[in-house]
Amino acid sequence: MSKSLFGKRYNPVSPTAMETGVGIFILILTLLTVVFFLTFGFSDGDTLFQTSESQAESSQEVLANARLIPPLGKAGWTSPSERNDHNLSHWSAAGDVASNELGKPSLFETMQGDLAAFGARRAIHSYYASVSNPTQRIAVTVVDAYAPEVAFGLYHHRHPGKSPAALTTLLSPSASEPDEGKPHGSMEEEMYGDYAVEDDREPEENAQNIKAASSKTASKPAVETAPLRVGMEGWQSSTGGAFWLGKHYIEFVRLNTDDSSPANAVIADALASVHLSYGRPFWIENLWPREGRSNDSLRYLPQSALPFQLNTGAFTLEYDDGTIAFATALDNASKTLSAMKGIESFIEQNGSIQSQPDGPSTVLAGDFHNRRYQLAAFAEGDRLIGVIGTDMGPVIEMARTVRNRLAPANGAAVSKSGSVVTDTPKRAFPSIDLPGWQPPDNLRVYTPLNLWEKIDGRADIYLSFGVADMAFGTYTKTDDPAIVVDVYWYDMATAEGAFGIFRAEFDDTGHTLALGDEAYEVGGSVFCRKGQHYLRVEAPDRTDVYLEATTRITKALANSIADSETKLWAEELLPSKHQIEGSFEFHAKDAFSLDFLSDVFAADYRFEGGQVKLFIHRVESSAQAMDVLRAYESFFEDFGRVVESAASESENNQGETITLVGESGGIYDAAFVAEEFLCGVTGASNATLAKRAAIFFKEDLLDKMAKRNAAD
């Protein structure tokens, strides 16, 4: 009598219990086999079939990852999203690299050691491809470095033209080899806590040892590089380039490309367009004395590069006299004191301790490496600060100077991590005209030194725009304490800083509100700037109870801020004609990756069939503006070419002609001086467009200035 696979007879009689059981067992076994092959059997590399932690990150986010390598905007070249193959290699700190048709191992895998050393979280690798010749590719790696300092550290570490930080060479095992026959004596402490080094080496010789350490280069190929004016910092060569911005480090390599392929600037602009540009200055840059700093010596070193047991990375900064400063921020004061113990152990193993700390803020002093080098360090809250040099006097003096800057002022409270927190704000949170809402009764004010405690991951962008402090408070609905609205009230020190952070965080999907100088609402939260203040009034959703409250709170806060006559001066001076709506912006530092150009306003313009960016920078006099113009020309002489020189213009140039046109990396700029303003054009595709746009800008500006002078 015939039966089906599952025991179903081809007649009205029901199957036996055994037949039914066998059929169910075979069905389950078949389903398990299919699931196994779908999960494990078809590919060992395709990210869509991974089962480790990276599967959740890769398979569910593959489309989002592909968008991190956006279209180039150049005909004949495709991005991962345009090809629809989403061909990505994906790396994460907790998983493996997924190889694909890029090769096994992929080009990207050569970076794994650096990424792991610096503590990067994840990265993707893919390519742009030529449609006409698929062998022409531009391989791209986008690294989520978690924090701007890590992205900065990766950039300098992988830069083919940069020397390693002096500290890594100085503290290498070979540096600690003893000098034959040299005794390890003691050091005498003089009055007032100053130290004299009892060493038969001359201080000049010791200083030269440190400077020599900073000049030693790693085993990197000799590559001629030029600045790549994208992101916070960038470099380029004939074979590719790299840059960093925010928490991302981006590197690209040209593979078998010819002259018809996209220029480095085109590639970098496309990659940068999907990231928020922020990150500098870092907190350490305002901590150490500016006098005597060695040019371009700031570095961020990973934990693995340091013999100190810090459990984190550290910034280092070199001085012309051979002194090396280092600093790091840990999670709390307890971890900082533990790290100090690590430095103390290092000195004990490699030298002798001369002054042992007996508590926080007390300076540890000692020598190491056969007393060639002197070290002073101290812990202040969540920060660990140190100085290394050849003469203990200057070393400990610098350490104490910085310690005094960080020490809490009399009467100031100290947070749980040891940083200064003032509970008495310079401003008050007002009541609102809405029954049932209670203003904050527990206020906290965070300074630049500990802002990260409240907004970890976002503090750097506020620091880059010069934040003075942030007052935090929570409005509560009295009949339901679970309904709250958090307020972050930033004093950005200047109207330019408030505008800069407002634009940096701007969400163009929001609804414009007539509050303060500028405001919008999105998701129930309201964001507003007024004068030098920036307000974030945050709600969990857009329900009526929150929407009404956030609007009323923002209005009350904005009204409590005194009206200021200080406006954004550049809004009036930049041309309104041809300006692309919503493109007005402010660069607090290193505008267009030029380290001599800061505090710059700019806007995008559609002009004569192309698109350019016009910018304006104000100084105290036309002479200072001319100094900036000369620095601009020097940049083109070093890293591009001068199309039209400023040298032909007189020393008292007042902007009557265009004084400079230059090109670097395929980008054309034009610049001129008008009274105390340095004005210019960047991002032009050719010299003619740059010059004509600058002439348009100059004529518009001089007309406005003439009217202003006549009115005065």
C-alpha cells in the first residue's frame, strides 16, 4: 500500500503513530539542513553570511556602510551603492575581517594591527570602479575611530611623511640599555623644590638626544606628499591620500588609474560629504604653554606605544628645547591615581624616584634611562599630566605651572571624577508660562575640562568652537515626575562660536521657529542660538505635552538672555546674490585644511555654470591681512603652483586688484585684501572661474564698504 513521505496513505485510512512520527522527524531534519547551509555553507567571506558579532553589524548595516562611500559625481565611475553589490570588507574590534573579491587577504587587512593598537571600533573597505576598465579602482577604507583623538592619532601614525613621536623612540627598550661603567648615583634636591641633575653629561647633549629621538623615522617608504584640503587634516600623493574628520579616519589608494580618473580632491570631497567635520582644538592644546612648541609635534599615542600602565592613549607635545609633555584623560580619579602608580613603577625599574607623591596634585619626580632623562608627573582629577626633559628644573617647573592651571579654584566643587564643577551658574533657569511645570532645582555647570562627563562623545565638537561652559538642568511636570525636559545651555564665548555649533548640529528636517536669533524644532526637541548662547531643549518624543513644553521653555530661556548688538558681521559682507540657501558657515580653526586660516565665514555659490565657496576673514589691520595673504602664497609655492602672484602688488594693497590665484591638488583659489579683510574663493574647478568669482566678490564687497563709510 503506497505511502507519502510523511506517512500519509493515498486512501481514507489514517497513518499509524509510528508513520506520523517518522514523517515529522524527517521534516525537522530537512529544515535544519537547509538552515545550516544558508547560515554556514555557502560562503566563508560574504558579510551577509557571517554569524559572529560582525554579522549583526554587517548584514543589518551593509546598506548604511555602503553609503559611507558615496557616489563620486564623476561619470564612468561607480560606488558600492551604485553597483548594488555592496562589496565590502568589514572589520570590528570584536570580529574578523570579511574578505571578498578584493582578494584574500584584502588590501584593507594590512591596517588591522594599527586599528587594534589605537582602539578603533570598526571599519569598512570597498572601492570605486571604472565602468569602461574595471581594473581601474580606487580602494577606500573608512575607520570609525570612536573619538577624534584616535582618528587624529591614526592619521599621523599612517602618514608616510611624518616622523614618529619622540616619546615612542625615547622610551623604546633599546633606549634603556645602560652605559658601561656609568654609576647610578643620587640627585640632590635644592631649596624651594627645584632639582639639580648630578650627571656628567652636558644638558645640551641630553637635549640633543631627545631631539634626535623625534627625528628618527619609522620604516616608511619615501613618499612625496602634499596637503589634501579636506577634513581636519589631509595628505595626498600620486598613489592616494588620507584625511581625518570627527571620529573618522579615511584612506584611499589608487589602483591602476590613469589621467582620466578622478582627482584626489574629487575623491576626498565625496568621502568627506557624509561626515561631520570637527575635532580640534583638543583640550591639551590649551593646557600647555604655547611658547617654544615644536612645529607639528602634537601626537596621540595608543596605550601599546607607552611603557606606562595608563590603560589608555595619551597626547604628546614636543618643545624646541627637547622637552616632551604628555597628558591623558581617564574615566575617573581612581583610575588616574592607578595610572600614576604605573609611572612610579616605570621610574623604579628604569631609574630612581626623587620625589614621591603623597596624594592627588602632588608632583612625582624622578630620573630614568641611566639618569639621562628627568620626569615629573601628577594626577589632577581625571587627568594625568607629565613632562620629560634633560634638566629637572624646567621639567618640574612646567609640571607645576600646568598643575596650577588645573587645580580647582577656592570654593569650587569637584565632581566624582575630580574635575571642577560649579553648582552656582552664571545664569538662571527661568519659570515658564505653562501650568504644572517646575524649573530645575539641581543645576550643574560643566567646564571645558570635564564637559565630556555629561556629553561623552560630543564634547570635542563644542571645544572646537570655543565653549566656555555648559549649564544643565531638568524641567519636570509636577503631576507626573516621569515627564521631564532636559536643558543644555551652552555659553560659547562668542556669537561666532554659537553660530558654528548651531550649524554643525543643524538638522534640515526640522521646523523653523521664531525664537532667539535662529531656532528649529525636530522630534519634539528645540535647538536655538542667541548671541553667544546655544540652547538644546531635549524631549523624548513629539507628543503634545512635550512639544508645547519645549517651545515655551526655549522662549523663556531666549528671553532671559540679554539682546546683543553683536551680529554676525560676515552675513552682511558676503554677497547674497548667487548664494546657495543654507550654506552659510563658520570655521573656527584650520579653514579648508589651511593651518594659517581660522575664524573664517564662508558660503557656497552657484556662479557662471560652476560652484565655488566664498570666504572672508577679519583681522586688525590691512598689514595683518597681507601677512595672511603671503602665507597663502607660500602654501601654493610649497604644495601646488602660483598662477597669479601677490608679489606684484604693493605693500599697501587695498584690494583694488586680485592679488593671488593658486592651485593645489586640482583645487583653484583666488584671494585678495580689502582693508582689514582677507577675502577669497576656494573650490573652483579652474583658474578662470576662481578669478572671475573673486572679481564678483571684490566688487560687491567694495560697494558695501563704500556705502558703510559714507554712512559713517
